[in-house]
Amino acid sequence: YIDTAAPLCGFLSYRECLNLIPHSKFSFAKIWLLAAQFEIRQLNLKGARQILGNAIGKAPKDKIFKKYIEIELQLGNIDRCRKLYEKYLEWSPENCYVWSKYAELERSLSETDRARAIFELAIAQPALDMPELLWKASIDFETAEGEFERARALYERLLNRTKHLKVWISYAEFEATAIDQNSLDLTEEEKERECLQRARRVFEEALNYFRSSAPELKEERAMLLEKWLNMEAASGELGDVSLVQSKLPKKLKKRRQVTTEDGSARIGEFIDYLFPEETQTTNLKILEAAYQWKKQKLSSGEWRQLN
């Protein structure tokens, strides 16, 4: 004996529940998903699609889109997945996770041009929730494809938007390992030397930026030099730590007054950095002060002699 009434009762229960919820004011992704999963268990794929489609139309949510895409992907319906990703991005164009997953799908299908076009569209969005992750995914994609010139161009575009320390370091580390196609005929040592020179160029450019345009970011500059020094030390005979050692700052432990959460003041310690050019400036100021002091002493001595 097969109880055919049970599936009907289940269907009516979910439909009644969905009809009672005022989806324009609030909704529950879980109810939509349970109703769709019920239809799938009844082998009613058309019914499940209808429920998920209604959910996207009435009350779109991340969980609904993700589950619907997962179902279609398991069934091998790539075109449906693409349409769902497009709908997803129409609803949430700032969502970097969705852009990355869409590009990842195309890459898994060896659709390199499609994946690249998706990344370009994503980067061009006026607002993104996690742009750093999207840029990294795009650069990693080009690097994995062996398109080092494209990856290099992406780094340059990113630096036009932000000069964050992590971007500079990532760019330098990329250059330290990126072997271009026109370098394939070189020996291993020549390839490593070429990579090292390009990485040094990035470190030099970053150092010039922090020194001239952001002198207040002393800690970031010190961290950059430390990364550069580690790279030179790890490069064996090709490395040259003396290039960096002359640029390293002195660490100074200082004290200053800080305000605590309860509003009271106390003296706290902090680390300051004194860079070589600042040391020279300080020495010049000391010499200038000594010269002025001596000049005043001589002038006062001459005045006393006249009197």
C-alpha cells in the first residue's frame, strides 16, 4: 500500500505557508528551499524550478540563488547557470563573491575569454563590497593562465586606485616569480636575475611613494623594507642585502600621552622609526644650531669688548 495522500499534503502545506507569508515585507529563504527540495524528492523538477523562480521574483535572497545554481550545475545545465548568475548580479551587482564564482564557472569550462570579460565587468562596477578579493581573483586568474603581461597591467591599474602596502608587496612577489615567454631561452640563473630585477623595481617604486607622498606611514615603509631584505637574503648569490641595509631605519622607543576608554590620560610607549635621510637632516639641524650658538657667543664677546 502506497500512501499517495502524503506527498499531496506536503505540497499543500508548503504552498499554504508560502501564500501566508507577506513576501513584499519579509520572507524566509528556508521555506522556499524546503518547498523546492520537497518537489525534487517527488521527482518534479519543473515544480522545483517554478518555486525557486517565484522566490527570485518575489523575495530574492543569496541562499536561494546559490541553491538554484547548485541544482542546475549538478544537472549540467550550464546555460541556466549563466542566466541565474546574470539575474543574481542584476539584483546584487556589488557582490564580489558572485562575480568571482561566475568567472570561476567559465574558467572550469575552459571559457577563458568569457571569464576574463566577467572579471573586467566586475572591476568596472562603481561599488563593490570586497574589491580587494575581486582584484586578487582576477590577477590570480591571469597568472594561472600564464598571462603575466595582463597580470602586470592589472597590478598597475590597481595601484592607480590604491597604494596600499599589501598591493606593493604582492606585486613585488609576483614579479619575483613571473617568467615571461620571451625569457624562456635564457638560463635558469638569467631568468632568476631578470625576475629579481623586476621585483627590485617595484620595491624601489613603492619606497619612493612612501618616502615622498606618504612620509607619515613610517611603519608601512619599514615593513616594505623588511620584505625586500628577506627577498634579497632568500635569493642566494643573486641577492644583494646591502641594497636594502643602507635604507633601513633605526627603531626608537618613545613615550606619549594617550587617552584610555574611560577618558583618563596615561603615558604609553610606542615604536618610532628614524630613516637615514631623517638622521642626516637631524645632524644638519644640530650643526646649524651649534653654528648659531657660536655666532651669538662671538657677537656678545665683541659687544663686551667695545663696552
